[in-house]
Amino acid sequence: MTPKPQVDTSKPHPARIYDYLLGGKDHYAVDKEVGERLPEASKESARHNRAFMHRASAWVAGTGIDQFLDIGTGIPTEPNLHQIVQQVNPACRVVYTDNDPIVLRHAEALLISAPGGTTDYIQADVLEPGTILEHARTILDFDRPIGLSLIALLHFIKDEQGAYDIVSTLVGALAPGSALALSHGTFDMHPELKQQVMDAYPKSIPGQARDRAGVTRFFDGLDLVEPGLVTATEWYKDTPPPEPALSGMYAGVGLVRP
């Protein structure tokens, strides 16, 4: 039996900090310390980001896509992506991926699929997209459209780590008609908070907030779905508009061209 990866409780992790910001309980003191140093706007942005994920995933499933690859899953917070899309189509197949061992320990919550559907989990790092794709191909049919979900992930990957190449590799593996749902932290709306946020995160967590042009670049070669790249609270399709609120997250959905 393969031993379970050990959780390093001495270093904060983005997935556990995000859990704290969302009001969860699956984090440690080191994660809480970072969260408490972050401005209140970070908690609001986390909630707005989660709500965007719900709206975008439901819309993508509503277009007929019944396969999803969610990278940077985070600690399960109901409703999870598979619960959202399987409400639209119970036969949806979902592969979750994260690099934090504590997410693996909670993976059972991610694997309770609706009858007729499938959920699977892989512990892997987005810095190695080939490993993720290799595993995902055992569950998902890459000859058919897939919904790729990169939610609040890429601002933890710097340019020099190959952020754009990683997304290009992942999107390049998708069939025409596939969809990329992406959200990304920015200081465009809160420039006055930049230093406080940068000071809150330790050097062990790399990060790079990007401006609108930098986030738009992740959608190169894709057709952006209306309303385009907007703040997380401004993105909605076929639902009542969310309550207006300033968000520190850009969000968008792009489609792979035929």
C-alpha cells in the first residue's frame, strides 16, 4: 500500500489559506496567520471567486460538456464542482487535481458521484501538466469536449515558472468545443492593498498578481464567452446578475475553436 503523503504543518499552503478565507476548518495555525494578515477584501474576493466557479461550471455543463478537469481543487467546500455539474447532467465525469496532501485526505468528499457519473482525484502539481494529462486520459475522453477549470490558481505561478506555457499545454490537449474557466487575482481594483497582500504571504508561496492584459493572455487562441474577461462578480450567463461588488479577481470562460 502506498503511504499517504505527509502534511507539512509548519508551512502555509494556498489551499488551506483559501479554506480559512472561506470560513472553513481544515487549515492550521500557519495558514490562519497568513489569512489574518490579509485584508478583508481578500475574504470577499474568495467568496466572489467561489460563486463565479458555481456559475461558470453550471453554464459550461449546460452547453452539453459532460467531462471536467479541475486543477487546483482545494479543500472540499460544498457544493463542489462535481455537485454543480451533476445537477445539470448526472452523467458528468470529473477529475480533480491538487498538490496539497491535506486535499488528498479529504478526497473522499470529492469522490461521491451522482449515480451514472464519475469522480476521480489525483495528487499532482500543475507545474507538471503532462503528469496530470496522463492520468486524466484514463478517466476522460480527450477526443470529446472537456471543461478545464483553473480557479484562483495561476496567480501562484510566476512567469518564470512557465505559467503561460502550462496553460497552453493543457488547452492544447483539449478537443474543439472544450471550455476553459479561469479566475485570477489582480490589484487593478485594489492597488492600495498590493503591499499588504505581498507582505502577508511568505516566500515559500510564490505569487504574481497580473493586470487585465496579463490575465487575458491566458485566453490566447480561445473565443472568450460574453461578457468576456471581467471581475468575478460581473461574470454570469443565463442567471440573475450577482449583487454588485468590487472584486480583486478577474474571471472568464474561453472556448476552444473548431
